[in-house]
Amino acid sequence: MKRVRTEQIQMAVSCYLKRRQYVDSDGPLKQGLRLSQTAEEMAANLTVQSESGCANIVSAAPCQAEPQQYEVQFGRLRNFLTDSDSQHSHEVMPLLYPLFVYLHLNLVQNSPKSTVESFYSRFHGMFLQNASQKDVIEQLQTTQTIQDILSNFKLRAFLDNKYVVRLQEDSYNYLIRYLQSDNNTALCKVLTLHIHLDVQPAKRTDYQLYASGGSSRSEGNGLEPADMPAPILQNEAALEVLQESIKRVKDGPPSLTTICFYAFYNTEQLLNTAEISPDSKLLAAGFDNSCIKLWSLRSRKLKSEPHQVDVSRIHLACDILEEEV
């Protein structure tokens, strides 16, 4: 009975992962948990964990939302922002334009013509007041197939690049709270795949201002340029640091275990005492025959040195006192 229940649980988990479109979801279940890993794998995992989970990335599972949900979710976000008088809503408003464009392009590729026309006719009017946005919005009206998108330079640029939207940290958190409050899978998918949210810190200290004073940066929103050498240099520097860390782990001395137990065998009940040095490097033992033995607890063996003491002469305490006087 227990085995059957375990198989049912594994099957349910496997079906859920496949429904969420996770790749190779059956592999970990069949292989089981890994209880050990090499130093290279550990260093790589730590680097991935430190570099991932940035505050300016929206994480969303790649679920395919229904075409009707595009119009519902976008309209709900528009009403939420336009009905609010808060400063955060005004800062998030520029996000509606790239969301509308990418949602429309996605509908053109995956939905019937009637759904595309319904989405366009309901929301396109709010972007016609901006001259730079009006040209793209009007071109969307005549875009009905994937070939139309690929033949249009401006629309193809949207798919080949990520649209950059700069937000303050408080406004970004305001947007995240809204996305988590309801079913917004279509919006989250567009934000993950096509939009780069560049989050600006709320308060900057003096050393941060000095550090960024030498670089000029555009404050507006728009498509990312095709050539981005800075991230490439950062990735190369991170790779060099990772390789250096792996080299230190491989070439460095072996790490000590947390707890060690030592046992004496075949002492014929002659062992009286044993003591470990405070630095855990040496182990000394005293026996009934006044013999003291010393062992090294490290990988390096102890080297014997020539004795400079006359073993034929017995030194007494009075001899030491006479030498000091």
C-alpha cells in the first residue's frame, strides 16, 4: 500500500512538472537525490546562486495563457494604474506601451484574427497621443501574420531585443505586489522574455554616487542596443574568479573533518593516558613502561631529529638549579 501511494505521488509531481513545461522532469525522480558533489560543482552552484535572484528580474513559469486572458489581464492592469493617483502608478505607466506591443505580437503568432482585432481596437487609442509610439501602434494594425512581423524592421526589433523600462525600487515592488495579487501569467511571461526592468535604488550613499559618477547613462526607456560589451566583460571577470576559486580548492590543503574519533588497539592494557594537542595536530599517549608515543594527526608525518642529550646520564632537578645559578 505504501509503495502504491509513493508511485501515485511521484506520478502527480511528474504530471505537474510536465504541465508547467519543465524540461527533463522525470530525470531527478528516477535518479534520486544526490548526496555528494565535487568541489567544482559546489563552486559553480554557489556562483549561480549568488548571481541569480536579482531584484530587477521578474520570475515567472513559462505557462501559456489563454488568448482571451491577454485582453483581461492587460485591461485590469491599465485600470489599476489609471484609477490610482499614487506616484508609483505614474512611474509604472510607461510599462503599458511595451506590454501592449509584445502582447499584440504574441497574439498575431498564436491566435485567430478576431482575437487580435478585439485586443487592438480596445487598447490602441491610449498610445496615439505619443508621436514616437503612434508610428509603431499604427503599423500593428496591418500586422496579421508572422511574415508581416519579420518583414517590418521596427516590429522585428522588438522581438530581437529587450525593451528597457527603468523603475525606482519602490515602484518595482509596487508592480510586483500587483502581479502576485491575481492571475497575471500573460503579463509575467512578457516581462520575463521581452522586457528588462532596470531597477534604480531608492537611496544612494556617497560612495555609490562617486562610483557611478564617471559613467553616463540614458534615463529614458527603449530597446536595448544590439552590442552590450559591459555584461560580456562582467561575465568574463566572473568566470575568471570562479576558475581561480576552483583552482584554490583543488590545489589547497585538504580540509579537516568536523569530528574525529581515535581508538587504540592491542595495547595489552598498558595504556594509561592519551591527550590531543590544543591545535589538534598531535596525539600523545603514555604507557606503563614510562614510554610516551607521539603521532601526527595531519597528513604530514613527524620527522625524528638527532638527540643532543646524553641518555646515559640521569638529570635531576638539582642539576638544573645549579646550571641556572
